[in-house]
Amino acid sequence: MISYYNQGTNYKLKHKRSLSNWINQVVHLENSNFSIGNINVVLCDDEYVLDINKQFLNHNYYTDIITFDYCENTLISGDLMISIDTVKSNAKEYDVPFIEELYRVIAHGVLHLLGYKDSTENEKSEMRVAENNALILLKSIIPF
């Protein structure tokens, strides 16, 4: 089950059912043996994500997403804590529409749950390719 929440932001995410279908497709395209457990997409403000970053990861900086992985074997579960503030800033910096950047960040979190990493340049490159593929798939479901 995929659930959506707001924490410290009034942003209203649209197309939740279509987004959930897309997340399911991304998971199953990666590995048809995977199934969705509980994935929580939590839209937050910068301060909430900063607090989580400090408390759980010992990092004192803002970030667009923190992914908590609760996967067990082939059951994909986790929390995606997304800072709407940072996503907006990044969209401006990268000169892309806000909604595209938000969808990319959601894909990024799901890909972390699927085992993708982004510590090295090679891992970052693989992640970016997978994000782009996920966005291409999403555009066939929700034009943006």
C-alpha cells in the first residue's frame, strides 16, 4: 500500500492513484518478484527534513529527500521524507518545472528502496538513468 501525507506543508499532491500505479510499475519493472509492502510518501518542509536528518543520520544540512528502507526480501517498504521547499529550490536551480523535479525525487526514493545507491559517480550515473526511465514511464500515465 502506498500512502501520502503532509507534514508542515500545505502542498496538495495530485494524481495520487496514478502515482501509486506508477510506483508499482517501477518496482515490478525492476524485478517482477518484488511486491509493494507499505510505502509512505511524506511531503514536508525544510525544517522537518533537517530535524530528521540531524536526529537519524547525524547530518546537519538540508536535503530534498531522506529514504528510510524497511524492505524485507522481496517486499518493498519504506518512508520517503520529501522537502517541498528544497524540491522547489532545486527545480529553479536546474531550470525544470517543479512537478517534474518532485516526480524525480519520488522516483529517486523508490529506487533507493530497490537497492540503488548514489555515493559514487558511477552509482549516481546509474541512478540518473533509472530516474529518467521512471519519468518517461510516468509521462505515459500523467502528462507533465
